Amino acid sequence: MVYYIQIGLFSLMILIVIYYNVRSDLNRDKMDRKLFEALILSTACVTVLDVLMYLVDMRSGSFFLSANQLVTCLYYIFNPIPCLIWCLYADILIFDSPSRLKKMFTVMIIPTIVLTLLSIMSISKGFFFYIDTFNKYHRGTYNWLLTLICCFYLFYTFLITLINRKNISSKDFFPMLFFLFPPIIGFMIQIRFQGVSTLWMSVTFSILVIYINIQKINVSTDYLTGLYNRRQLDSHLKRFSHFQSSAHKIAGMMIDLNDMKSINDSQGHMMGDIALEQTALILKKSFHKDDFIARYGGDEFVIIFMVKDYDGLSQTVSRVESNLEKFNKNTTFPFKLSFSIGYDLFDPKKQATIDDFIRYLDQKMYLSKEQYHKLHDMPKLR
């Protein structure tokens, strides 16, 4: 018993450390981070109840008998909640739709509510558990129903992750897919050997993997736009030249947001930040999920991607311009966006390295910006 209490307390300490660090995350106001916080807290609650069950089980006295019934009831009530939250967390990562999330929550909460009612009734009816006269915990006849609902949440999440693989970036896909396996192993051990507690330690391990992935993403992304940052661009470029093949060519695009200074001066820096965020959304709509989009610095963006030929590159540029036009036509913001774009295919004969290619794209973008200033009768760039 002492061994399982120690495991539970160790898992709880890990969850506390993760929660403390997540609370200090600059992106914690986003829905996915709020759900991740809820996942940590709910898992911590179940872990505490799991430890308390060992502490009050088989202790003599009416106090411990009542405590065992209450703690066990709460344990069963909280059991499906982390599974439900994981389901919601995966949904917002995949679909990024708060309206869909609300509808899904309305449906998915129903099994949890039913399990809550049955858990309360189990105190007297013994559906999920019962405590005998020696204050010993036993599984009830319908304990399998709780297991079934928890498995439903987890496997549903697993399936939508697989089905929507194309909508999920590789940096999120594999951690999401991995999340299910440690709990399955822990659950199978716990089902096979009554009294053995390994499930929530396994869930804690899965949460730790997700947390490490979140930190990795935080280090490599720009806080304001959610795109990759300059640091990740430098790292990515070192690997990218190996992807060149006869079937696919490396293409690059350097984009500068025109009139950014005038937006900041006339509308304020907060509106300037919104302009950068909207630019990032336009670029995300214009490229595939695994294309590399980075905020190069200030109001400049770099995209590195693969195409079959120059026509493919031209089509991509047209897609960016079309999405930009749609934004300007439908925007409710007090500004319109304009891009200066430099783009081309990487040619090892002309550019010795990918870094040279980036400098080449910067020169082409500069020429595009010069043309923009001439058309709008603006001072010549230095």
C-alpha cells in the first residue's frame, strides 16, 4: 500500500510542477491551454482521491467507513472528467472552432452526468462499488460501465485524430496519438490486478509528454502570430536543403507588410499587432499545414515550401494574393493590408546555400517594395 501511495504522491508533484509552469505561460488565455490546465487539475484531483482511498480503506471506525464511502464516490465521479477534457482538448487543436467545441461539450457531458448520478447511487446500491462491513472496498457489478465510458472518450479522440491527420501539424499529431497508450497499459494492469493503482500515474506521464511538446512549440514560435520564429527558421534552413529532389523543388517567399508604420502611427500599436495577426492568418490559409511559415522579424515573413515546378510557385503566390484581396474586401478593421512579395525557386547553381537563398528573396522583396512606393508616390527606400 505504501508503494502505491508514494507513486500517487510522486505523480501529484509532477502535476503540480507542470500546472505551475503552465499558469505562467503567456499563451494561457487560449482555449487549448485552458483545457490543458483543466486536464492537469482534474487528473490531480483523481490522483489525490486515489491516494486517499488507500489511506481510509480497511480502517476501523465509523469515521473511516463514512470517509471511505465519500472518497470512493468522489473518485468515481472524477474518473471520466480527465477523459472528457482530453477529448475536448484534442477537438480544439484539430478543428480550432469554439462554436463546435460548445456543441460537442453539450453532447459529450451527458455520459459524465449519468456516471455522476450512478456513482452517488452506488453508495447505497453498489452499482460501481461497495464498502463491506470491514470497511474494505470492492468493485460493483456495473463497474464495467465506467470503464466503457472512459474508453469511449479516449478512443473517440484517437479516431478523430487519425481521421483528421491532414488537419494536424506533425508537431501536434504524434504527441496526441501517443497520449492514449500509457493510460491503456496502466488501465489493463489495474483491471487485471484489483488493488493495483497504475492508471493515473500513466495519465500523468502522458500529460508530461504533452507539456514537453507545448514547451517545445513555445520556444520555436512567435508569441504574437503563432508562426515559427527566427530562431526556428535558422534551425529549419540547416535541414531543408536535404529535402530537394527531382520531383519536388524548394520554393521560398519573403513578404513585407506595407505601410505598417502608418498603421501604428494612425491607429496605434495595438492595431498594428492585429494587422500582424491577420497577416499570419492569411498566410496560414494560403499554405499547407506542414509548409514552413515564420515571422522573420518586425513586419517581415518568410515561407519555405515544396513545389513541383515554377507554375506551382506562381499558383501559391496567386493564392496568397487572392486571400489578401478577400480580407481587404470583407475586413471590419480600420485598415487594409498590402504585401510586397519576393519569391523564387531555390537554385543551388545560383545560391550556394539556403541562407544565400533567403538573402536573394530579401532582395527580390525589396525590389517589389520599391515598385510599391513608386506606384503610391512615396519616398524612395534607403
